[in-house]
Amino acid sequence: MKGEDVKSRFAWLGAVALAAIIASQLEGRAQQETNGVIFITTRSAQDAYWRQFSSSRLWDGDDLKGPGVFSPGDAAMGALLQDYGYSVRLLPEKALSYTNTASNPPVEPLYDWMGAQNDPFVYYNGGGGATQMTQNDACKPVLVIVSGSGSSGDIPPVNDLGIPIMMGEHSCLGNNAQRDHSQIYLYSNKSSGNLSDTNVQGFYMQVVDPNHPIMKGIPLDSQGRVRIFRDPYPEENAHIPTVEGFRGNSNYGISWTAVDCAEGKSVPAPGLTILGTLATTITGTAEEPVTNINTNQVVFAVMEKGALLADTSTDEFSAWYNLSAAPSRLVHFYVNEGGSNNSRRYFNALTAWGRIIFVRACKWAMGEELEPYQGLGIIDVSLVGPSQIKLAWTGLIDKNFRIDGTLDFQTWQPVADNIVGGTTDTISRTLDISGAPGPVYMRVAAMP
């Protein structure tokens, strides 16, 4: 501790108390339960009370461009997890903080709407909050997801309860000290941020570790990529209010949570496993193409509990100060919800694969055993000509294949049989559909 400044001492003592309380409650929770509640931290500025302590100090309900008092991406994230059977709880980020970040270091106590000093452990211990203090072990969080929809200065401090963290806020991925001590030490000298240029960064993730449990079985294209973001829907921005000098927020956009690990920039922590980077894109014209080498931008990475973190001595007020090993599984998530001044619906722009990988990442973080993804294996269906289509899929060495078709999903008829596998490369067939009586639905079956 530097000097005897009263405010510094208060902040330091608060951090010690925080660590002590957390450590005392860690006993008996060595094995992570997956039947509990997944916390998703959302914007404090959405809440009429907590916005008073937000670094933005604005109320999102007053933003005429919207989306007002909710973040569509956070809602979509929660709804998807509910579809998979999980209980979800959206909380303003400041609800999980002790102090008001208006000062730096953050020494001003934060009070809840009942006038008591806010205590995040009411929530961490399965309590309802200021108006419902009853706590229930069944409602303790099993995962905390920080989507990045809020202000970077509002992200709650890290927990030391062994609760996994999925981080979509780029500013908290490294060991750069944050005002609320929210950094998770996955990188040293963290640089870069949210990347959203579809022409330069593109829509694809280059998969670095296809054999990691999260990614195993996820079908990749011939370049080892998986598409994470979709194209805009035809009418997605059709009705945005626009007058001279004014345009509402776009409903469509992409936002990669990226960390630049090029030479001389960010350095991954010793225990970090990189799963994906941005893929190389080609822009410009056919005559003058421009190759954008993006593979230095890490967008998806994980750390196992007990793996080595980056240097944690950079923030003496962090609950992880001088900690060398990760206290839980940690995830660098590829989507950042963007915060203020946009529609905060980047999660909504994910492809089906982007959502599937998200759910698998959540399951992995919570300690669930993951089976390799079992898909149909079909990776491309394209129109070759007015009366032809091309089907392509990933082959298997020990399988032959058959294509079946149906008009009604009840009676299936063979279309092409005895298609020899014998390779792990792509197998394809071009089919003449000129004689089809109507829309035909097809399936590829592995034989036997």
C-alpha cells in the first residue's frame, strides 16, 4: 500500500474484507454445481435507481434512439439459455458492486434503494436483494456472464467464490487495472477492443483448437473456419427513423470482442487456451484486392481452473491480487454487446453456430461434460444452375452415404445411393431437380 492516505486505506481494507468474506464462503463449494442460476450482468443505466451510480449517469429510458430499459442481446442470451433448461437472472452490474465508481480509487460506499450499503453477497448467496433478503442455496449463481452491454467502468469486481466468469467486455480481459477491479487476467498488456467492420473483420472465426471440448465436432469449412455472425435480414433496418441530420440506431451490426496478440502487443496468459481468432478477409476490388490478416486478433479463448493467469500484481485492490492460478474456469467470449449509443443486439446477429458454441461454452464453464457435437454434417447446399443443386458434406473414412428426398417428411425415397466415402474431405453431388414435382426436402444418411 502506498502511503497512509485515508481513502487508499479504506479501499485497501475494503478489498481485504471482500477477499476474506469470499474466501470464508468458498469452503464446501469445491465442486461446481450446474443446477443453479446463471447471472447475466446488464446495463446499470437501464435501471432508474442503479443508473445514479453508473459511470454514464444517464438513464437509458431517456434515450430517444432506444432501445430504452433493456438490452435485446442480453435478453436473447438469457432466453436461449432458458431454452436449454437453465434459470437466468439479469442484474444491473452495480448490484454486484460495493462502491460507487464516481471516484477513483472507488472508495465511496454504494447504497441500495432501501438506504443500506449494497452487499453483493446477498446475490451471490442466493438472496433476492434489498427488498427480498431471504437467501436460498439453490439460487446461488453457477456462472456469471458479463455481456459488455454496460459501461466498462460499471463491470462488477471479480468474485473469489470459484464461480466461473464469461467475459464479453474487452476492457476487463487483461491485467489493466479497472476502477471496479473487474479484470480477469487472461492477457498482459491488453490491447484492441470491439471490432465491427464487416468488410475488414468479416463474419468468420478461424478455429485454432478444433479438438477442445467446446469445439469438437463443430463443422468447419475447407479453410478451418466457422461463421459466427449472419448477414442482415432484408428488412432489419427498413424502418429506422431517419430525418435530415438524424438517424436512429441500427438494428444490425457485428461486434467482435477482440484482443490483438500481434508481436509487441497483448500477451496471452501462460494458462490461456486460444480457441479462435478472426479469419483473414479479402477486400478491395478484383483488380486490386486487399488482404486483411486478422489472425492476430483473438476472439475466443478459455482458461481451466488452476491454470496460470497473467500478472495479478497490477491491482492491489483486486480480490485476485497476487493470485497465480485461476480460481474457476474463465471464458473470453467473442461477442460484445456494445453499451450505449447503439441497439445492443449483437448477440441477436449470431448464426446458429454462434449460438450453439455459446451454449457449449457456458456448459464447459460450469464444468459439464461435453460430448462431441453431433450434426448432420451438411456444410453447403448451393444452386448450380436453373435446374441443378449441389449438395456437399464432410465425409467419413469408414462410411458410405445415401441421399434421400421427401415431399411431405413422411415418405422418404432414395435419390442417390452408394456414394463412397473413404476420405475426410468434402463429398459433393450435383443433382438435376428439373423433374421434381415441387419443393423437395433432402437428407444425407451415413451407411451403414
